[in-house]
Amino acid sequence: MATKNDATWLQRKLTKLCPNITVTVDRDAQNNLIVTGSSTLGSFTERSADHDVDSRDGFYQAVRGYFLDLDNDTARAAVKAAVPELPYPTLPLTGFEPSGTTSPDDQNGVDYIGCGAAECAGDWDVSYLAADGHLWDSARVDAAEENDVLAGYTVCNHCGRVYPNAHRYQGPMPTVARIDVTTDIWLDALDFYNHRTFATQLTRAANQKER
């Protein structure tokens, strides 16, 4: 039989675990716990009477995964909705895109972001997009953004998947877009980006004409 303290404890636990959704906890006439999770994507309800548990801890462990799924899906949807229209040709997302991976950079104190696709696993060949979706160029971003390591996006140079930098410390790092890395528009821009960032030689004919 659940008490008011049990309901308060459960709401506190699930709210801390799932900051992107609204969690409400109540008790029915038999003092069974009733928990509802809701967000812009929908809602669902779990009842302790429907689970073979005999404590609030047991009920929490039984349902936490369901609430985490809604929380993660809600966070991903919010990130995708905030992505600017990219100035490069893109490919449609499949709905089953991988999450990005991170690797700590002890020297700079900022995690590197890498592609999570199986064909790119372990390959850290990436470029960086500014918050407006253009390849990073210190000549066109303001000082505040230049000093903000969480601004903008990371793009895999091999498959074109785009990951939000802000999520490097916030759990799942969703694929929010996919650039078509075979197009001249992207390859010309990447060639110029590498030249400006790493002082490489310009190799694309379009860029050499502009020199």
C-alpha cells in the first residue's frame, strides 16, 4: 500500500531522471501508485497494480525505462525542430539513425564528437558547422559563438550525419540531419573550410578560380 511519501519520492526520482517530460504521480482508491508521463509527443500511464512489485523502489525500476524512452524521444524531437535549414544538399533521415559518440580531450577539456554510424565507427574525421548551419568560418561568426564550444554542430565528413554540439554532455546525441557529401556544393565548401582552418591547399577548381 503506497503512502503520500511514496508518491512524492517517486515523482522526485522520475522528474530528475526525465527533465524533458512532465511526470505526475497519484494514488488510486486502493492506494496503488499511478504515474503519468507526458510531453509534446504524447502521454502514457503506469500503475503499480499492473506490475509484480511490492515497493516503490521496485515500481520505479519496473517503469523507469518507459519514461526514459519518452524523455529521450522528446529531447531528440526538440533538437531536430531547432536545426536551421542547412545551406548544403541533404539526404532524408531514415528514422533509425545512430547517435553520435564522444571522446574526452584532456588537453582542451572538451569532448570530441565522432560519428556513430557503423561504417564510420572509430573515425574522427569531422568538420564543424556554426549555429546557422554553415561550415565554421571565424570571419563570419561573432565572438560569443566563437568562444561557445556548445554552439553549432559536428558533421561526419564520410557520411554527412550532423550532430548537435550542445548534446555532448547531455546524454543521447541524435542525428539531426544528413548532408549529401558527394555534391559539388559541399565539396567546394569543405575544401575552402579546410584551407581556412588547417591551411591546406585548395584542390577544388571552383575555389582555385576565386584565388
